[in-house]
Amino acid sequence: MATAIEAAESGASERFRAVVMTALTFILGMLPMVFASGAGSMSRRAIGVTAFSGMVASVVVGTLLVPGLYILVCGRQNKTREVELP
């Protein structure tokens, strides 16, 4: 049996690479829209900057905040509760 902190650490370390690599490819794919020029570039730039910023925020939330919130919620439910890791 593992504590909520150990479970959050295990889950975060197992999913970190997949989450970051997927998000990074999307973020890099948005760069041409962020730096768009020419006819209609302002609308492409607006969409590109929004999607780029959203994905950066998503990576931060997904990798840092979610495991922390898991620990917080589990800690509030029962401080001595243990979860079973597969």
C-alpha cells in the first residue's frame, strides 16, 4: 500500500513524458501561426497565440497542479488513507 503522495509521484512520473511530448509537438506546430505574416495574418496570429498560450498553460497545470490537487483531495478525505498502486 502506498500513501497518496507516493501515488501522485508515481502517476506524475509515468505520465510526464507522454504529456509533455504530445503538448510540445502541438506547441511547435502552432509557431507558424504565431509568427504569421501576409494577407490575413492578424486572424491567424490571434488564433496561434491563443492556442500556443493555452497549451503552455495546460502543460503546467497537467504536470504540476494535478498531482498536487490529488494529494490535497486525498489528504482532506482521510489523512491516514492509503491507496493501492498497481
